[in-house]
Amino acid sequence: MEGRVIKSTGSWYVVKTESEFLSARLKGKFKQQDLKLTNPIAVGDWVTLDKEENQETAVITDIHPRENYVIRKSTRKQHFSHIIASNLDQAILVITMKNPRTSLGFIDRFLVSTESFRLPAILVVNKVDLMEGEDAEDWLLDIHEIYEPLGYQVVEVSALNDKDLLEKFKPLLKNKSTLIAGHSGVGKSTLLNRLVPNASQSTKEISNFSAKGVHTTTFAELFPFEGGGDLIDTPGIKEFGILDVEDHELSHYFPEMRKYLGECKYNNCQHINEPGCIVREKVEEGYIHPYRYQSYVNILNEEDSYR
Ligand SMILES: Nc1nc2c(ncn2[C@@H]2O[C@H](COP(=O)(O)OP(=O)(O)OP(=O)(O)O)[C@@H](O)[C@H]2O)c(=O)[nH]1
Ligand SMILES: [Mg+2]
Ligand SMILES: [Zn+2]
């Protein structure tokens, strides 16, 4: 029988088959697409499994090839990666202007990784109820002006207060597997609980929230979305791995630079200070946003080990 992994808690997995949910274990070792992984099976994986004699638990005997996946570097094991989720159709990045503040640099890193995983991304600005004044207006305007022309949809919400949340999201989520990502505390689980009423993911009280490094959600988990599709709640991320992206490829993952590729004088141009660089020219002419170009330079300058 076949099913999809919806939750992983150490060595047990919850697998949803056509007719039921089963607790399953892994049998044997699987060869993993040349990746060094800390988790052999991830939320979102399609697997083959057999029921055990007790009929209540099952054994996973095979993992189907992953259509795609998002990974981050393992925090515990050097040179290892951790698959956050697999077989996705799109990713939502939840961002907030305050409590906590999401930086543009973080958004750009995220978008580079989703581009490299070939995942469409949507930016959901949450906690708009907390946004007042000129600063907030400017910040919001920047977000719209920078990202919408690149093809990333920007949706403003208050996961806590919006009455029409489900209506707003239905057309975006229908029949898709959607990863929900973002810093700890931006409201991913709050949003998910509103969209999937029986999910009851725990969320954190605002008053306790300032404690840094404490995540309320600790495992990725997949929830069926009514009307088709799935939502995957994830623990707050500091960063996604931009793995396997070489310096000379980085501009491929900036859609506004991608369209000029091949036009620079040197075909190995990294768009820093080479003569005849069209990308630089487009930045100066205002066709490429200076913040985005700055993010490009920052990522390029990072140590490979940090990436
Ligand atoms: N004012 C306001 N607060 C919100 C909103 N959405 C979420 N919050 C609050 O923000 C805090 C964090 O929300 P969570 O849903 O736990 O955040 P999370 O992104 O799941 O965090 P991790 O699981 O740690 O990654 C909670 O206190 C929520 O009540 C909103 O739209 N407005
Ligand atoms: Mg959470
Ligand atoms: Zn160039």
C-alpha cells in the first residue's frame, strides 16, 4: 500500500493512506540521491508500506523518488543536510515588520532557495494589525514595489483578526501542497490553525514570545486543506540552505537578473565590477532594485560554509 508521510517524530512516522492514518517505522536503509541527510524520510514523502501483524502499525519499505524538496544545513552534523519537506507545489514565506522583524536580506535568501528548488513563492505579510504609522507604510510599500514586479505575490493579513482569511487563501491553496515558512514567531501556526480548524498547532503567547531561539513548532507537519491540497507547518527558520548554488549561478536565481544573463561582456561575469556588465547597468538605470542587488552581493560574499 502507499501513503504520504505527514509527520515525523524521531524514528516513527505518521503516514496517511487512502483510508487511514498509520504509525510506521522504517525498514532497512535507503540510498538517498547522493545527499548526506540527517533524516532519511521527510514530511511530504510518498512511501510504500506494509501493515504489521497487529494491523495497527506499519513498516515503510520504499520511498518514492522526490519531485522536489527543501533542505537546510544540519545544525548538529557538519556537511549534513536536513530535508524540511518534499513534493511541494509552492512555498509561503510569512513575514512581519515587527515582533519579529523580517529583513529584506532574509526574504531574498529565502527566494534564492525557492528559486533554486524551482518552487513558486508567495509572500504573506502577517500582523498588519500591528502596523501603524509612516514607517509601516514605507515598509509595506517597499515589499510590494520590490517583489510584485518579480512575480512574487504579496498578500497582507492578520492571521489573528481577519474575518475573511479562508476566503483570501482558498484560491491560493486549492489542490496544492504548500510549505509555510518564516522566522519563529511570525504566526505560521496561527495562520495554519485558522485555515485548518482541527489542526490545533500550538502557538505562543505574545507575552512569552521574546525569548529568542525558542521555537513553538519543532517538527514539520502536513495538514490536509479542506477543498483539496495540503499545508505544511514548519519550525521557524533562521535560514534555508542555499546549497549547491555556485557563485556563477547565483544570478540565475534572481529573476530580474536572469533575464539579462548572457548579455554581459564576459560570460563568466559575476556582476560586481567587470567591464561591460549589463546587470550593473540595469541597477544604475533603476530596472533592478538596489536592495535586491545588495542582497545578491551579500550572498555572493558569504562564506560557502555559511551557505
Ligand atoms: N497581533 C498579531 N499577533 C499575531 C498575529 N498572528 C500571530 N500572532 C501572534 O504571534 C505569536 C506567534 O505566533 P505563532 O503562530 O506561534 O508563530 P510561529 O511562526 O508558528 O512560530 P514558531 O512555531 O516558533 O516557528 C502568537 O502570540 C500569536 O498570537 C497577527 O496577525 N496579529
Ligand atoms: Mg509554529
Ligand atoms: Zn554582469
